[in-house]
Amino acid sequence: MTPVEAVPVGRLDVVGAWSVRTVDDLADVRAALETRLPCDCAPARVGPSGDLGGLSGRQRMVLVASELVANALEHARPPVVARLLCDGDVAVVDVVDRSPDAPPVVPHDREPGEGGHGLRLAKTIADEVGWYRTDRGEKHVWARFTTADPAPVTAPQGLAGHGAAGASPRGAYRGA
């Protein structure tokens, strides 16, 4: 099972971006996200959810970011860039790596304790998980958080020419 290949919909501002070279950098990314959240973003202020193990919106975002970054570090070439995007109503954790030919895959044949469950966890905790690649040799794996029903995603057609972290595929993101 592979997450949907699509660019997240919305006019999202880049709230923070962190370069990650090793798993040792993950603690710094988690701490930086904790500092940036809540970023005037409603999903970060969502209280604990009983159906998600009592995690708050902020805790859910930090956990998913950690899982997506760890996946990228394991399966792609460093550095990996973790970004937090927000428009006030929607937050997106976007992880950028340099392995566009390796789509994210949710394994279905792993036992608990064998690892490889990060994407499955992200798909359970986030409102939506997807990915897209750019013609600049990048792959973006993203998780969307909202307090309302998730918006539809668009197919990644016409992304040629777009791409660096902070770039604007179809005008979807503002900021750097």
C-alpha cells in the first residue's frame, strides 16, 4: 500500500524548516517543532484524543514528523529537510529527501517489533498522508492535520519545473 501521490491542497506558509543528517538530529527536530507549535494553527491546539491514545494535536504532529524523518533517513540520502507548513486551519508536516524514485510504501507483511510501521502510524494519526516528486530530484512525503474534514488532494500533474524545499508547486506554498 502506497500513500496517495499528490500535492497537499492549500495556501500554506512555511513556519519552520530543519535540515537533518542523522537520527541523532531527530531530538533537535522534535524540540524545534515543540517550540514552533502552536503556530497560530488550530490543529496544534487540538486537545487529547481518546481514540488516538490521548495524544494532543501538537503531540500527534511531532510524532508523525519524527516517523517520517526517520523513514527518510533510513531509505534516502541525507540531508533530509523537515518542514512545518500552516495556514491557520491546516498544518502539514512535509519531509523532503533526495530519492524521488523510491516511493513511500506501507508494508503489510511485518510483525509488530520488526519496524517499518512509521507510515502506517502516520496514516492512522494524520488526517491524510501523501507524497509527490519533483524534477529537481526531490521526494516530498507529507502528513496533513486539520480540525475539520480533510480537503481533497490534486494529482501531481504538471510539477515539472517545480521543486526545491520551499518552492511552490502550483502555488501551493508561500514562504521559504
